[in-house]
Amino acid sequence: MRKSLRALALTLVCLFSVFCLPTMAGQKPAEDAVLIVAFGTSVKKARASYANVEQQVKAAFPGREVRWAWTAHSLLRTASPGNAMPTVQEALAKLAAEGTKNVSILSLHVIPGAEYNDLLRTARAQEGLPKGLRQVRLVPPLLHDTDSLREVARLLMQSLPKERKNDEAALFVGHGTHHAAGVFYPALQYYLNTLDKNVFVGTIEGDLDFDAVLKQIRTRGARKVWLAPLMTVAGDHASNDLFGADPESWRQRFLKNGIQVQGIAKGLGEYPVFVNRWVEELKQLGKMGKPETAMSTTRVR
Ligand code: CO
């Protein structure tokens, strides 16, 4: 019995050295990595959206190191117990220390607001340091120029359920901001309007608030609204501000105003069209001779 155990242990050691040692010895640090950066969420269920993005990125870049960072500092410690999510700075520093040379950052932000601009600054500071990262490139936020506005408007229309009737309103509610990039929300409203007069954009913070949107929906005479978050994850804002039981939620206020609500509680990361777009943008970053997509051109002050 003892003998056979020893034989087994010996066999295992041999197997280990045959299969593991050469790869351990020959393991070079990954030259290229993808860093996915999101705001973060405290809602566990909402992470399905992030998981889906990660899965698609890994499938598109097999063998490439894929890491995460969150920009909402208050949420980092809540990511998972005993396993905090790194900041962008921490994630980039770690990759550099491991010998990574090129990092493609996939920003899951919707607009180039304060969060995105902080990310941009951090990324730029980490680029080209001696013995550090050679190149850091960023995929811009979903909305960042006229082409992206036109394209996102088209994709949002595509993502609406087929059961929605033409005379029913659809409303996408974004986070909103007091940053200058808040103009992207009314701009998106414009492009959506060129496709469908009954599709609207609202924001939880800022000028496109419930009253402003209600007024517009009333002028169209719609009796029903399809309500969806315009956010990467359907997290806290979706479950409370949009769909909550509180009389202040958008759902309850619509009901109080005699407008039926059909909730679509999905984050953008749960729609294949948006995830495909992110993956496509990442692929574009990797193409040489495309300085247009390097971070210097995505600067928004
Ligand atoms: Co918020």
C-alpha cells in the first residue's frame, strides 16, 4: 500500500516536471494585454453585463491577458469580499511590473465625461515610462463624435423589442452629468429622432430629467413607454431610479401620469450589438497605421 502511494507520488512529480517545468521556465510575460475599464456596480446581478463583455473580449483575443479596473473608487472594495477590484492606476502599474508592453484599454463609459477623462490622464501618465508600458491605447466611450452618435442611435433602434408598436414611446435613460460631455445626450436624442419620432433620451442627473421627457412624450400622445437604461449595466440606478417601487421612480411617475410602462432592465453590455461594437473597436486599435484611434484624438476637455 505504502509502496504504491510512493510510486504514485513519484509518478506525479515526474508528470509535473515533464508538463509544467518547461512551460514555467519558458514562460515569457504577455506583451499585450487588454484592460477593461468600467464605472463599477454594487449590484451583483448587474455584473452579468460585465461578464458578457469579458467573455466576448476573451473569445476575440485568445491568449491575450484580460484584466479589469473600475473607476468608481467607492465601489472598489465591494467588488467581491476579500478581493478588491483595482483602480486603473493599480491595474496598469501591475501590468507594467509584469513586463507587459502594450495595453489596449476598453472603456465601457457611455460619454467622455469626468470618469473617462480621469482614465485618459492616468493612461497617458503610465505610457512610455522607462521599463514601463510602451504603448497604452484607448477605445473611446460609446458616444464621442457624430459618427458614433449616428451609429449608437441605429443600434439602440435595433435593440428595441419587436413587440413595441409604432405609436408607443421608447425611452433610454442615461446617467447624466454636469460635465460638458453631457451634450452627448441631447445630441443622441437628435439622431434618434431622425430615425423615430417616438424614441427619447433622458438622464437621471442633468437637464433631460423626468419632467422634460414627460413633456416630449405627451406632445407625441403616446400612452405607453418602453423604458430602458442607457448604461453599461442595469445596476443601482436602473433598479431604484428607473424601476423602483418608490413614488419618485420614473416608472411610478409615468404610471401616475397615465402612461403605461414596459421596463427593459438590461445594461448595454447585455446586447450583442453593443458588445460587438466594443470588440470591433478593440480590434481597430490593434491595427498598425491607425493613429486616429490612439488616445490623443479622443481627448475631450
Ligand atoms: Co450614479
